[in-house]
Amino acid sequence: MSEAASSHVALAKSTRNSATPNSAKDDALLASLTPLLHEWLPRQRWFAGKDHPVTGFSLVSATEMLPLDAADDPGMLHLLLRVEQPERTAVPDDDCYQLLLGVRPSLPDSLAGALVGRVEGGQLAGRTVYDAPHDPRLAGLLLERFRRPGTLGTLRFERTAEIPSGLAPRVLDAEQSNSSLVYGDAYILKIFRRVFPGTNPDLELPLALSREGCERVPAPIAWFEAPGAEPLTLGILQPFLHGARDGWQLALAALAAGRDFVPEARALGRATAEVHTALAAALPTPALRGTQTRQLVAGMVERLEAAAKAVPALLPHAPGLRAAFEAVNDLGLRGSGWAQQRVHGDLHLGQTLRSPDGLWSLIDFEGEPARPLPERRRPAPPARDVAGMLRSFDYAARSHQPWHPEWAARCRAAYCEGYAQAGGTDPRGEPELLRAHETDKAVYEVLYEARHRPDWLPVPMAAIERLARSAAA
């Protein structure tokens, strides 16, 4: 029997065997895996609680995606797991992690880097557990699940189009908060590692954009989730833009070659405006005014105060930065209002791709993964996305030696011009709102760089100085 045929048999068998949960069996399974997970999980790039000890785990669900009792064939186990970290504050109770674990008697050398560990007791005693996406056989079987949508244990698979078989999988190593698999050169599967109740905007927004006929964002082909009153989005299959390069790489290449990036920046502005226009047509657009304006400003001020406590270098600039926020509040008190809508939420050059034919696309709509999901799904002024991209041009220019501030200034202007051409409104026409969002982003960057990349701290601090002077003028 061919491997493809045996995969279909295994899929059918595991569908029958995994639909009936067994709480005692699941508890025993978790107990046998706990010593391994204590060591392995904190080492993963996508684990959010690295700075605090893990004291235990609780199981949300367990699904055998492939039988675990086969003597020689690999099994595959899907876990949703809550991690207990009492010293880590402000962690939501519904915060959990998604694990896809392969099970084999022993690992071939090619999978040594995916090792989780060898189980000492329980039903898997003596067997080796590893990170399943790195196993081409198990990754291929995951694609088969999308080809045959439906329910498997605690999981549900959906698709919008036919998916061919036999596409060779490979893992992308560049991911941070998620894991990604590429199938052939046709599809990319993003697997969310830290998951929350509620539809992930990385599924919700591209689906809405596809209904509007917007071609700037790859439309979801398939996805899987844990059903419930608020389903957990677990993974999304989208077209893979073969040969495309991200905007960050292109910008750095232009700087290294001494080339301008103005045409590309202008085209990116047009692409952003087209996406915003489609999102506004597809989803509600509540106005920002009154109480909502005060709440927006209060959140910005709160983040500034917290960052200034952690990074004393912000303190001399705090009055000017606070003035940038209060300017929006003052306009709100005088009756001004602004448009709000669903936005990208974490837009920068690295979230854009240019295909070989020159078409720009926007990707990764999940927003800032560290923020709670309800917050990431809230409408916001389009200026939030614009500010993120303006900061990204500044980062690119500062990453090159010598620094080219005029390069960034030209890109920023061209981006806003392109946005105005496609969207009908120039973001610079609302200077207070744009400056407040850019200031909020720069404050976030200062805190991030101080904690994770101190050598990069001068990049956002240069923006802090500029924005503080501008607001105080």
C-alpha cells in the first residue's frame, strides 16, 4: 500500500477512535508528558512566559489525530494546554497553548532537532515524543485533514476550495509567535501556538476582504478550530506567494544599494488604502468621539507612564509626549470625531510582500500577539496602521549606517501620497491623530527595545525626541 493510501486509512481510523473523550485517560496522558513539557516548552521561541517558572499544566483538550497505539507507524496528538505560572501577572485565565506532538518508538536523525523527550510512564512509556510539524509525514497528514473537512474529536476543519494532494511540506524557521508550514510552492499553513477564545482576526479579516473582492490579501483556503461558544482559531491555510519578498528586506536592499524607495513606498500606501477601504465596506465603522476618544487617550497616557517607569530615558520627554495625546482629547472635547474601522493592527514593512510582478500584499492580520484578543478585534482609526508603517520606514533608515533620515522622510511622504491617491484621504490631514498614534507606537518600541534589544534603543528614542518637540511646538 502506498504512503498516500495508508495515510487515508490512518485518517479514517483515527476519526473513529478519537471522538469519545476519556477524562481519566487524558489526565494520565498529561501526567506522563508533564516532566518533558517542563523542560521543552519554555525553550520554544513562541512561548510567552520565558521569564517566569512553570509550576504545572492543565489540559483543555486532547485529540488523537493519528492513533498512538500503532507499533511502528507514527502517531499524532493534538493538545490544548494551559500553563500555570503564578508569578506571571496579567495572564488571562483562557490563555492556552496548542501543541502538535508526534509519537514514535525512536526518532530518525532528521528529526533530532524536534525532540521533546522520551516518556517514562503511562500509555506512551518508552516512546519518543517530538514536535510534529517538523515530520514531513505528519505534516502531510495534516494537509489531508484540510482536504477532507469535518470534525475530528475536539477539532473542526473547514475549507473554501479544493486542495490538491501530494504537496511536499517544509517548516519555515523564521516564525516567532507561530509556526508555519509551506506545502510545495502552493500553500502556507500558519499554526497558532498561543490561542484565545474568539475568531482570530488573521482569519476573520482576510475572509471579509475576500468577500469584498480585495486581492491585496491572500484569501484563506482552509482553517481549523476548536468549536465552542467562542471558537479557538488554531490554524489557517492560505496561498503561498512564491517568489515574493517582504518589504523590510526590499527596503534594506535599497538602502544598501543607495537607491530610493519612493515608488515602492507610494505603492504600499495605495495597497494599505485599498485594504482599509475594503474593510470599511465589509465590517462596521463606528465613529470615534466623546467617551471613546477619552478612553483612547487614557490608554496611550497609561502606556506612556508605565514605559517611563521602566525606561528612565523617557522621563525628560514625557511632557511633550503627553501633549501629543492630549491634543486628540482636546479636539474631542471641542466636538471633533474620527472614523473607526477594523484595521491590520500591527502594520510594518515586514507584514508586506511584493510579488515578482510588483504587486504588494498585506499579511499577518492577527495584530500584536501580546495584546488580548478582544482588544485586537476592536475598531480603530486607520491612522493606527499608517503610524505603524511610518515608524517602520524610520527603523529601516536607522538600521543602515550611516543613518539616512532624509530617506525615511521621503518614504513617509510617498506612502501618505499613495494612500491619499487610493483612499481619497491623506492621513496627514489629521495631524493630531496621526502624531498621537505614532507617539504611542514609539513608546511601545522604546519599552520593547529596552527589554529585548538595548542596542536598538536609539532608533525609537530618536523618534521620541522628534515627536515630543513637535507636540510641544
